[in-house]
Amino acid sequence: MENEKKINIELPEEVAQGDYCNLCIVMHSPSEFVMDFVRMVPNRDVARVQDRVILTPDNAKRFLITLSDNIRRYEVEHGEIRLEQRPADTTTFAFPSNLKGEA
């Protein structure tokens, strides 16, 4: 552990703001996983990819393990995350039809 090199990670202001996405499309090849993070807006026929992240298979698995651990800790603190029932065809996404324009 003494020989571990520390890396300073910089977070530029424009990246720190983040992008809101409500859909993630995941694809893979033998050498990489590609995740397209999409923002879908109700009553629009077009959705836009906000970010694309490309990972090696081993880093994709590390990401899965880290995300699973964070979800588990979140649910311990805030309760179970309940998922909506989705149709068997998960290749399409639709907003719930009962959305209202109220806050």
C-alpha cells in the first residue's frame, strides 16, 4: 500500500453541472460496452443522447458492482426503490400516460 500512487481527479465546472437523463441504452461488442444516456421529454417524437460512455468489459463489471453497492446502501438509508411495471418489450420506452403538467 505504500507504493500506491495517488491521482488527483479534476472536475471541470461544465461537467460538474451534470446532465439529466431518464433512459440509458446499453450495447456491447467483444471489446467494449457503450452506454448512451438519453433525455426523453413527454409529447416529443425525438430524444437526444446527452452523453455516451464507453467502457472495457472489466471496467463495465466494476461499474456494475459499484452501482449495485451504492443502490444497496441507498435503500438501507431511504427505503426500497420501487420500479414501475414495464411491458415485456424493453426495447421501447414510453412515458406514463397519466403525466400532468403540475408540480
